Amino acid sequence: MSDDKPTAPHFGAIIGAGVPRIDGPDKLSGRAHYAADQQPADLVYGYGVFSTIASGKVSQLSVARARQMPGVIEIFHHGHFPKLYRSPSSFAQGNKVEETRLPFEDERIYYAGQFVALVVADTFENARAAAREVEVSYAEDHALANLDQGVAAHGTRAGRGDHSRGDAAAAFDSAAQRIDVTYRTPVETHNPMEMHASTAWWERDHLTIFDASQGVVMARNALSKIFAIPPERVTVHAPYIGSGFGSKLWTWPHAVATAAAARELGRPVQLVVPRAQMFTTTGHRPETRQRLRLATDGNGKLVSLRHESINTTSFTDQYVETCGSVTKSLYSCPHLTVSHATTQVNRGTPTSMRAPGAAPGLFALESAVDEMAVAVGADPLAFRLDNYAERDESLDLAFSSNHIVEATQRAAERFGWDERSAEIGSMRQGREIVGYGMAACNWEALKRPCDARVSLRADGTALASCATQDIGTGTYTIVAQAVSDLTGLPLERITVELGDSSYPDGPVSGGSWATATTLPAIAKAARVALDEMKRYATGTNGAFAGVASDELEVAEGGLRNADGKQVSFADILGAARYGSADGEAHTEGADAQYSYRSFGAHFVEVRWDPGISHLRVARVVSAIDVGRVINETTARNQVEGAIVMGVGMGLFEATEYDARNGRPVNNDYAEYVVPVHADQPEVDVILLDYPDTRFNEYGARGIGEIGITGLAAAVANAVYHATGKRIRELPITLDKLMDDVPEARTA
Amino acid sequence: MRAFDYARAENPAAAIAAHGSDGQAAFLAGGTTLLDLVKLDVMQPRKVVDINGVALDRIESLDDGRLRIGAMVTNTALARDKRVVEDYAVLSQALLAGASTQLRNKATTGGNLMQRVRCPYFRDGVSACNKREPGSGCAAIGGVNRSVHAVLGTSDSCIAAHPSDMCVAMAAIGAKVQVEGPEGRREIDFADFHLLPGDTPQREHALAPGELITHVVLDAPLAGSRSAYLKLRDRQSYQFALASSAVIVQMDGNTVREARVALGGVGTKPWRAPEVEAALKGEPASEQRFADAAKLAFEHAVAYSHNAYKIPLGQQAIVRNLTDLTIA
Ligand SMILES: Cc1cc2nc3c(=O)[nH]c(=O)nc-3n(C[C@H](O)[C@H](O)[C@H](O)COP(=O)(O)OP(=O)(O)OC[C@H]3O[C@@H](n4cnc5c(N)ncnc54)[C@H](O)[C@@H]3O)c2cc1C
Ligand code: SF4
């Protein structure tokens, strides 16, 4: 494993401290206003009419009755909608959208829950009531309702992110031990608490939109393309987001429809996506089928690994779930192939959901590794320790910092893995059979280019701004911590402004890269502002006139010279009658010298009570190596939350579609089962906290996603240990574990 | 949501008068079923009669040992009532196993009796559904039917499970539903209150048009009995039963003198299982006997594409509940 350079100890205690979220009080007291809380004067409300078929076209659409309903102002549909333009959807240009088709482009229906009309009325209730009166007839085609149907109908199309080294097929054929297994994961839906919502208005050709967005800059640029106006004439606001899990990374049809309606009507329009449509028209994690072929030599060393995955995508766009992204580099293996393909089905376009690729991919890989360990008669822990990669063999680069062995060992020890008796079903407690399982977790570390501004102000406060977002994860707080650390100002005198596309360009809040991307830019801007402050202080009438700038040091929100004379920023600025000392900065993405990844391991205890077919996750111990932890509280919260989400992925979550017509059937919050408090296991998270200073000066790699990767596999492996049943299709519901289930009578 | 007239009634007679019997009106109790389905456009009353002011919110002990519960007593109040906790533990537990705290605070005894099925094809407003639109077919047969569909009492017209937990406990306890309507008052035996779907799944209960439930009167508790409700589901709270059992047993040493068993989640109505009760009577308490008896409840069960597991799961609900009450 690579060694870490010693870190320059220039960070104070506030970096890493578990300070409470600075936006907490506003959220708790209702002062935090979200996209649907905006109430501009003259506001009117939109409500969608959504397709009830999954494939075909609108053959007739009549608004006559709806128009008679009280309060109706306008009804848009494919025959009545302004001409807009598609965004090129380029990540590099910063205008990516996931569903490139615009709302109401034509009469085609690609999925159930697609917008077919938008009613605008004076109140939300009137808009909803009138939406029901829009009469739509369809010419329905046979829908492709799931992955198997898609593959059977038209096969697959190559995806991206493939990798090959050595000759995996030949090595497999001549290997001592092999397994060839297929795993499946269902559609999962993000279901953030806050529903997608947009409030939009136009003033003199300028679009202002409050959107539940994880990427205000990306949304601004996409909307500028869609409305064919310069990006300066679009402002996207997302000061608060009730989480997103990836579903709010890109601009979806409802935001486009809202902005277009506002322009047509010349007044503000608000649209909230109903919960049922949060399952259809704002993305989801696609269904996957993954074939894993693993082989070992006589010593239990992996010699061949193939991970071939197929995921469902829409008929409008190709979304690739890169299930093999982690497989390329987690284990050392000379002969390895990873491939991704997609198949089109009649569902909306999928999108990134927390740890895209890795979450379903590691369910398959880490289940298969467990199966391989069993096949060679090895302890799954020892098997992993024997096979973990020491360098990234896919990139042929050293890891910038990798402590997976320590993470695995520490978690194993805390968990009590050595008390595991290997025999299936051999550990019992009362009526319950205890199962122990483990899995590695892994996530790519990314750092993007970023701009930021920091102002030290005459009133003794600092203002930091960046057009990134805080999606509930703590970005506001860690930015304030960084500014406090560099300026010596207390947190309560630091204002952080995020979520506004007119601020300096910042990253989308996704990929776990917001921290590693934003903090260096903030730090650089703060240093520029401090240099400016020193110039003011050492100028003709300054408090330190005549002193050389480099003799001054920053102390407690002011500057101090070698004699101990200390003057606050406020006084320095006051003396010069300046309002602020400002710093703007740009930082680049990470260089390609190393492979940057985060690592960890989950250990899971499940309990299976065969007498009532009850399965529960009783305990999870996870050790995570994500570089430096910036805020102990919010970091831990991310991992714990991801573990809970992983329990949901393992045991409950699946968006179900009727195989006959492609309609979702459990698209509400009662029937789409996620864990509740009563399902929470005992969770123990160890944060290793080794700064990765090769990655950025803070040594932080980001922590939002890694916690969910591997968790479902650890659960499945524990279930196998308890029951002897290898469940290769998520979720692991009780019916899959029961014996003696009779045959069904009918189809 | 469509516009409707709204009236507030001060007493049962006024409520009944305001409601009328043309089938166009609905009583509004807690609203947790009604308003939900109105917003989904599945229920479309022209008139809503709010009965929150009718003063049917008392729980009274009757001289004959029975307990009379006003239709407007909330699920929370009923579950926490001392007499219920002590004499009808199964009912208190069933109520607390249902829904969420917020819902139970609003939901009422009468409304719970009248709650509609959770079948997604019923709720989506567009699929073929004989209950919502008689004669249109049943999309659940051959569709997704894992969680909220039944294996007992189904028909080729409808397979939706009755969703209530409370009613399962009442089915085991035995009760009378007191109603008042345009034709006066009457009493319906609890067992006859909910109807099997047959080929008229749109008819769910024995109320005549315009009749108001005023009370539910529980049979006197079985002397010296113990009772419990066991609800099995995927997650541990806030989910309807995949299978549940309400069990009341009266023991004579180690022998079952009398048992009452009802099932939830598996039947198209709250499902009393007399064949299980008969098989248990006079038998020694043992897991094997319980398992043999539990089988009898499912002799005529019909499994659909995704819910065959409910047949063994329902038996487990009975066996574990009985075991915990008598052996464990
Ligand atoms: C998300 C969710 C989860 C739930 N989970 C569960 C669960 O796990 N277990 C469970 O058992 N239940 C569950 N419920 C259902 C809940 O228990 C019922 O919605 C509730 O009991 C209905 O009572 P209410 O007073 O709100 O009825 P309302 O919604 O007011 O009325 C329901 C129906 O009964 C009629 N009605 C009401 N009172 C009378 C009366 N006195 N006479 C004649 N007709 C009347 C109304 O006209 C209406 O048709 C859940 C509900 C929701 C929304
Ligand atoms: S099961 Fe009953 S409620 Fe569901 S679709 Fe069939 S008829 Fe309708």
C-alpha cells in the first residue's frame, strides 16, 4: 500500500471538529425556504397531466372541459407549447441533462408518467382539479416493461467504462476454482423527502428559477441552451435542498416546462412534481443484470475476473450504470474484463443514484467474492486480505492513499469476526439464527475545477460564496470551518452563500466531490483576501504602515506583527474606509499522477427467525478510509445514513412495474418500502482519518456515497451464512428465504 | 379532487339526514382513507358530511360486561384505553401495529371498519378494477400481487386483502356493529359486516345506503383468557400486514380450553378461522399441534403469482402467536 506523505500541520482544531450545522437553526425553525416555498407576487400554479400508458402516442387531447374549470389560466401540451431547443447535454460544457427530450416535443409516449400536458391555474388545487379534466386518448403500443423483455426484443447496446487486461477467458478456463453467477438488482427510486419543485419567472428576458437542484451552474447552462439565451440571463437558485441522492443533479422536464410556462404567461409559475411522478419523470437507479465469472489458482489468488453488466435505459437517452467501475481496481487480478451494456425499455431515463455503478456493482462483486471464498474454502475476510490490490492495476498507477487493509482489520476486530463459526446456520440466539457477513466498500475520489470568493468585511464578518450547493450534507458548515480556520474568525461571524448560479462557478453536489473540490477554492480565495488585507494594513495610512506584509500573521480575525500588536480586520478596513478585502480564486481538478479512491469495509450481523420468516439487520460495523474528515458529525452522519440506505437496498427497495404494460405499481411512499426507525440496526462507524494530501491540501476525499457501496452484499453474505441461501436478486425479502412456498394457481 | 358540498353534523340524526341515501355522499371521520382517495380521484363524493362533531367519541362499559365504543373514538384513544389494554390486549396491540402515530391520532373506529383496500390497481384510477369500476376486470390477477393481496376468500373478480389490523382483532373478539340510518337503528354481527368479493367486489360491507356506524360493541372478554396480535411484514413499522394473527386463548393448565383465531393480510375480509379454533379445543399446547391446526385455515387458499408465500406465512403467524401465549 502507498505511504502517506506527512501532512503539514497547518490546520487548526476546527478542521475535523464535529461542529453543528450552521444552517440547522434555519431549517429547524422554518426560516429555510425551499424551491416550493417561494411566493413571488402574482404566482400561479402548474399541475401536470401524466401519461397512463408506457408506450405509444397521444392520439387525441382535448382541453375543452378542463378550460371550463375554475381558475384555469392556460393549458400546455404538444400541440401548444413554445419552441425550445435541446441542450447538447455535455458534461464538459457544463450543460448536461439526463433526459434530452424536451417536454411536449411531440405526441410520442416513451414511459408511463411522462408529461402530456401542463395546466396552469390560480391555485394548486384548481390546477390539480383541472388537470383531471384534460381528456387524453392514446394509441398504445406494446411496452417493454423490464430488462428481460428489452433484451429479448432488441438485445443490448455497448455502454462505456469498459476495461480489459490479460486474457480473462483463457485464465478462467484453466483455473483451479471458478464460479459463474448472475445477479440482479431492481429499479430503485431516490425518493428524497423534498419533492422536485420549480418556481420560475422572467424579468426583461432574464429567467430566475428556484429549483430543487444539486447543480445550479449545470442547470443554468442547460436552461440557457434550452431557451437559447446567454447563461448570464439565467439565474438558478437552490439555497436549500431537501436532499436529492442524485435525482436532482440534472434539469428534468418539469423545470423546463415551468420556465417555459412562466415566459408564456409573463408571470411566476410554480410546479411541484407529485410523489407518484417522482418515480417516473425525475430519474431512478436502473435495473441491472450482472454476470460475474471469477477464478482462482490453487492458492486462492484471483486469476480471472469478468464482470459483465446490462442495465435498462430509456428510449430517449442512454444512461450507463457502470457496475464494473470498482471491479477494475479493487482486487489484484492479472486477467480481467469489465463491460457495460444497456437495453431500452419503456421507463423514464435513469440517473445517478447514490454511488451509481458501485452500489449495484459491489452488490454483485462482493457477493461473488464471498461465493468464491466459500468455493475455495477460505474465510471471506482472509480471502479479501489476500486479494486486495496494492496499486490500481486498471490505470497502472499507485493509489494516492489506501488503507483498506487497516479498515478491514479494524472493523473486523470491533465487530468480533473471529467469533464467527463458519458453518452455515451454526450460530443461534434463541429463536434467531445469526449470520455474519462482510464486504468491501469503495468509491472513486474526484476533484473538479472550482471558483470561489471570500470577502473579509468592514463589519468584522466574512462572506464566502460559491455556486455549489448544500444538499443537506453539511457543505455550508465545512466552508465556514475552512474560512474560520484560515481567518481566525469565529463561525458565527462567517456567512456562507451557496446555491445561486450567479456566484463563482462551483461543482454539482454529486460524486462525493463537493468537499474536495470546493474547500481548496475557498481556501485559495481566503488567502487572496488575506493578502489584500495585508496590503491595506501595510499601506500609507494602514495600521501596520511600513511593516512588510510577510511579517504579519493572521490571528483571531485580524493581523498581528512580530511585536504582538494585533489589529482586527474591521479596524484595518475602517482605517482605510474600505468595505471589504476580497479574494477570488480558481482551482483545478486533481492531476492524473495517482489513482484516487476511498476504501472501507462493512461487517453485518443479520438475524433470521425462521419461525416467522423474519429477517433483520441487527448490527453494522463499518470502517471507512476517506482521507481527512472535515467535520466529524456531518461525516459520520453521511456514512450512517448511507448504511441505512444500504439496508433498504438490501432488504426492501424495489420499484415494481406491471410486466404487461410497464406501469409502475408501487409509486407511492407507503408501498415503496424504505427502512423506518424500527428497522435501524446498531451502527458503529470508524473513520480512519488519514489525510490524502496527494489529492488536495485538505486531504479530504468526500464521503457521501461510499457508505452505501458493498452494504447490500454484506447483508446478502450474512444471510447466506445464516440460512445457506444465496440470494442473487435484490431486495432480499422474506418470501425469497422461505421454504415450502406452494405453487401459485394462476399467472 | 373534485368540488363537493360540505356539511357539518352535530348529531347522528343530522348526519344521516344530511347524507341522504342516493349513494353520492360520504361521511368524513378522520379522513385518512377518504381524503386520500378523493385526492387520488378514486372516490368522488358529491357531498361530504363531517361527523367529527356528532359526539360518538365515548367508550362505555355495559352492564353485561361488554364494551361499547363510539364510532368516532380514535385508534389512539382506543388502543390506550385502560379497559382495552387489560381486557382486550389483542385489540390494543392490533391498533398500535397499524399505520403511524399521526394516522392513528386521526383515524377512527368507524373509519377503520370502512377503510378501503390498498390494491395499487384500485388506487391508480386507470387499471382494470372491478371494485372501482364494476365489470372492468381485475388487473391484480396476473399483475403485481405480492403484498396487499389475499389468498383466502378471493374470487375471479377481486383478490384485494382487507387491510385493517383493528378489524382482525375485533373478528377474534366477536362484536356487534350498531348502525343508524334513514330506516332507524339496527345491529350487524361483526362477522357479517364485511362482505366477500364474490362477483360484486364493489360491495364491501353490509351497510344500507345512508347508514351511519354509531358504535361497535365488543363481546365480553373470554374469562381468564390471554390474547395477542402478531403482525408480520417486510419492515417493522408503517406497513400493512403481509400476514397477521389475532389470537385469544383460554387455557386449562396445559390444555387449550378455547381459542379464537383471526387472520389479517391474507383474506379479503377480516378472517376468522373457526376450523383452527375447533382443532385446538381440548388439545395440549404444543408447537406441532398448533402447526397442524394452522394448516386447516389455508386448506382452501388460492395463491396468485407473487403471494403464495402468504400461505406458509399466515400459518407461522398463528403458530408463533399461540406459542408465545401458551408455551414460550
Ligand atoms: C399511509 C397509511 C398507512 C396505513 N397503515 C395501516 C395499517 O398498517 N393498518 C391499518 O389497519 N390501517 C392502516 N391505515 C388505514 C387507516 O387505519 C384508515 O385510513 C383509518 O382507520 C380510517 O379511519 P378514518 O377515521 O380516517 O376514516 P375516513 O377516511 O374518515 O373514512 C373512511 C371511510 O369510512 C366512511 N366512514 C367513516 N366513518 C363512518 C361511520 N361512522 N359510519 C359510516 N361510514 C363511515 C367514510 O365515509 C369513508 O368512506 C393506513 C392508512 C394510511 C393512509
Ligand atoms: S384486486 Fe380488487 S381492488 Fe385490486 S384490481 Fe382486482 S378488483 Fe380491483
